[in-house]
Amino acid sequence: MSFSFIYKVKLISEKNVLIDISGKITGAAEGDITESMDIDRSTGMPSESKINMTMKIQGQDASTNMTAKFTKG
């Protein structure tokens, strides 16, 4: 499987950068990816990431939705 992505900066504020990400899945599966990511400007680390993938694998429809939140330890 191959993944290709396009990253677009949606908003830059004093504290964070919001990025919209879109992409395609090709190869053993075919489909689309959408994602949004919130990046902390002071650390460069994501504070939240939401990824949605819809794909077709050997004739079967599949979807994945994931939210990841990152906190300082």
C-alpha cells in the first residue's frame, strides 16, 4: 500500500498551528484520507490529530477513524 498526502496550513496563532491533511491510498487498497492536526508552536509537537480513512480492500469497504491527543508528562 502507498499513501500520498497534501498538507495545508489552515490557521497560525500565537500558540498553535492548525493543519488540514488530505491524501490517497493506492496499491493493495484504494481510498481517501482526511486529517486535521493541531501543533503546539512552542514545542513543534502535535497536541491533537484526527485521522479518517475510507478504503476498499479486495472488494470490501473499510473505514478507520482515530483521534490522538498528546500531553506533556
